[in-house]
Amino acid sequence: MKFSLTRQAIMLAVLALLPAAGEAIYFRDKISWRSPIPPSESVNADQARAWGQNAIWVDARPDEEFAQDHVPGALSLNEDRWNELLPEFLAAWSPGKKVIVYCSSLSCNASREVARRLRKEAQLPDVFVLEGGWEAWLKQK
Amino acid sequence: MSEQVTSVPSTISVQPSARPQFLWRIVDVIVAGIFIYAGVLKMVDPVQFANDIDNYKILPWPISVALAFYLPWLEIFCGLALIVRYFYRGALSILMALILVFTLATTAAKVRGLDITCGCFGHASQHWSFPAHLMTNLAIIAALVVLWVSNRLTKSLQGRRSAWGS
């Protein structure tokens, strides 16, 4: 049976959809379609507030934005001045405390990166990214 | 002035020689193997691949996730199609389109100064430099072009042979 080039390409493209759909169902609990941050590593503003004194807030935004306004008690820790700010943050951190990292909004990546580095480089457990970032916190205020 | 072929001397063979055919089959299998290998590596870890796509900062996250599930299977199916030579031209054109898009996206990311992991070959390509990515992609593009041309030539020779035979 002979197929035109376009028909061949379409058939291959459709065939690949089937196992891809199966895999998407299989991995449904391991990946979120809404956000790159896995559900186990993120926290919403309500939950974060409920942790109260058991949590340290980390502002991953640039210095100027932190200077304008930030979550009360938050410490600045951004990638631009990582080596300078990390010791200050570690001095304030104590075992058992949860760390909540935020950046400006849902679409920013700074909080993800800072959270990743805190887990990997500083070996901290319980590091969470605030869903929706600073914008979400302001809405809840 | 048009010249009509009425007969072909029996000493002239228009059958493509066996050696180039064998060589093209080797190229087929190598190219197919590269795409199947790359597809399987990404298929087993779609979460990492979705993050790799997201690093390019071109697509929204839900589309990165959808592509992370879909593209590895497309590469695997097209690779298999090259090996079994079924839907051959369709597979070649899809793979060519994919590799061109990957190359453009990698180049665009480099131009925009993004420090990215291309994710093309899972963790194996995590520490590849931009020139290494580019050279690999260009070599694959060249191989695909060669396969496409050889396929067209073979088809054309077979067409002429059947025309002469009839």
C-alpha cells in the first residue's frame, strides 16, 4: 500500500499520540500541568501563612524589588548575590524550620532556582516555593 | 528535440548497485538508532524533559509538558520507520523538521544568553557545549539529507527501469 508523504507523516504523528497519552496518564501524579514545580515542593499562600513562626520566608527577587516591599521578616536571597547572601540566610535558619521561597509572580523562575540551590547546595530539607509568588501573597494580604 | 527511448541494451543495468544500497542502509540504521536512543532517554524521564523544554523560555509550561510526553514517542516511531522502511519518507521529513526546530531553538537560546540544558540526549548531553550541540545537529541534518536524496535517486532509477521494461 502506498501513501503520500503527507499522509505518512500524519499517520506517524497520530501513532505517536497513543503511547504519549498512556504515558501522560501513568505520570499524572509526578508532574503538574499547571506549574513546573511539583506539588510536593510548592505551597499556597494560605498554607504558608498557617506555618507562622515555623517557616522562614526567602525573597528571591532582585535587590531593588526587595527594597521596595517584601513579606514581613523575609530574607533576601537572590542568585545575583548568592555567595554574599547565603551565609546571612544560613545564620537565620535552624533545623526543623520550613523555608518558603518566592519571586514576583506565577511565571517567574527565580524562586524555583533558589529553592533548587538551597536543596542541592545548602542541603536543606523542607524548601517550598510559594505558588503565585509575591503577587499571590499580596492578594491574600 | 525530444528523444524517445524505445529499447535498452541488455548489457546496461539500471538497477542501483548493491554496495551504495548497503551503505544507505547503514546510515539509515545509525540515524534511526540516534533518534530511538534519544527518544528512549527522554521517554523514561518526561519530568526532566519538560523542564529542559521549559528552560528554552519559548513555550508555556502546559505545552512543554505535552511535548515532553509526545516528542520522545514521535522520535522512536520515526526511528523505527527508518529501520523497517515503512512510512520512510514521512519519517524522514518529520525527523528533519524536528532536528531543524531543535537547532533553531538551541541557537536562539544561545543568542538570548540562556544557560540551557538541551535535553536532547537526556543527562548524556547535559554538559555538552553549544558547538558540540550544533555540530551533532548539523551531522544529523546532513545524514537525513543524504538519505532523502538517495531515496529519491533509487525511486527515480526504479521508475526509469520499469518504464524501459514496459
